[in-house]
Amino acid sequence: MEDKIDILQVGTNQMELVDFRMYEHKPDGTIYEGIYGINIAKVKEIIKYPNVIKIPSKESLLDGIYNLRGEVIPIVSLAKWLNINEPSDITTRKVIITLFNNITVGFIVHDAKRIRRVSWRFVKPPSEVLKHQYGNKIVGTINLDEEHVMLILDFESICEELGIFSEEDIKRIEKVAIDAGKEKKKVKILIADDSSTARKIIKKAVSPLAEDIIETTDGQEAWDMLNKLYENSNGDIKNLVDIVITDVEMPNMDGYRLTKLIKDDERFKNLPVVMNTSLSGNANLQKAKDVGVDDFCTKFIADEFTKAVAKNI
């Protein structure tokens, strides 16, 4: 699938989502059908629920491991992570095999329905009600119609809970940044990322290099902030921002669109942009190059990220 995901013109703020379902057995006996989405750029394939080698742990999010054509991959129970009481008679279970953060993980879903093409401008941050119910597990919502809402999960948060990146990784990132910072001047950094987990790690990574850090939660907010700062910069944005670090997948405006706007604008085109994303693979790297990004790195590889930032300041 990696060679086929580039079906949308890059920089137009469009994406495609796999629409999958999770069914929940409610206390009153009814079955609730939850609608969820994952960016197709993270999906390698979708398979029927296989013969998984079980891991005997009630607490673990892992359902087990599976040998997929010679690659042993962890199989994660989304129902456990979402605290869903699964109906006992589900016969349609599938596994979405994903590749992001340079790792392959399978996620058990109850059904996979279709591919939806949407604009990031229709993806909105979760409401306070959803934040209360799901915590930081939801990063965006899409109103499909008057009665149905799709929820986009924070898969990076799942990886954090699985220990795929831990406090030890953060310490390693900080050490690389400190070493890089010894040879560099302090700079002003604008961050665009909708994941609180990612922003926390990025801030720790760049703090030894930073004179000032400006946080924004999506591409539109970052673009608005750049324009506001330009008005206060006496015509030279580099007085207030030295570098932009952006995610790709964000509500309202994605990182590809943000980068294209920056590079197509005479006021900002010389501003370095480092794309720091969970999306892996050559197809996503090519998309980043197409919009003029200065560097592309995968979350959360310490050396790769901090060297990319240091190189561009």
C-alpha cells in the first residue's frame, strides 16, 4: 500500500481514512456501534483476525503476537485500550496492520467498512465532553452527518502506553539536544502538533536549543500565529521565529498544507521547516519533499530529530 497512498495532490489538505467500527455491549443490553478512523498513510494492510499467539495478561493491551510473512508483530486490543465491553458474538473481527514511528503494529477492530476521503479542515479537536470520556485518546472528530461522528484515535498515545517510547527515550533525546546545543545559538521555535504527548517530547528535545518555544495545536493555528508574528516583526519574521517544527496529521490543517503555504509565501519561504511525524516510508518522505520541507524525520528517533533541528538553525 505504501506505493499507492500518494493518490491525493500533496498540500491540498486532503487525506483518506480507513473507516472502522468498534461495538460495545452497553449495561442496558443494547449494542453501540462506534465509528473510528485511521489515516490510510499509516495502514499497510487489513487482514482477518488470525491465529494469534496469546500473551496471558489481563492488564496488557497486547492480545498477543502474530507472524506475518516472517515478521513477528504485536497485536493490540483497541477494545481494552478504549475500555469497551465487547459483545461475545462478534464474527467480523479484523486486524489493521499499521506502520508508523518506524514500527509495525496490528490493531484489532470489530469491522472495517470503507475508505473515506476528507479534508483536514473538517477534522475538529475533541469536545470537552469527549475529552472527559476519553482523556487524551482522541485527537480529532469528523461530523459524518447529523447523527454520526467519526473519532480519530491518538495512536502515538497507545505506543507510549505500550512502552514503545518511554522516559529513557526522552532522556536520550535530551542528551542529544544538549550536545547539539553546545555548538549552536539559542533560537526561537514554533511547534505545530495536535498530540500533547508529542509536544511534551518535542519541547524536551529542543529546550537546550531554544530561546523561546511557541506551541500550536494544528496547522491552521500555526499559520495564523505566523501571520500575527509577522505583523509584529517589522517585516522580518526571523526576528521572532527561526524554525518551524510540524506534525503532518492535524485537525483543521495538516503539516503538508502548512509547509506549502510557508514555502509559497515570500514572507516566510526562507523559514526552515522540519517535519516530525509518525508517518513512515518513502511515499510520505516524497510528499514532504514535494511541498518543500527542509527536513523530514520520524517520531521519536532522538538522533535523527535533534540533528535535523540543529542542522536547520
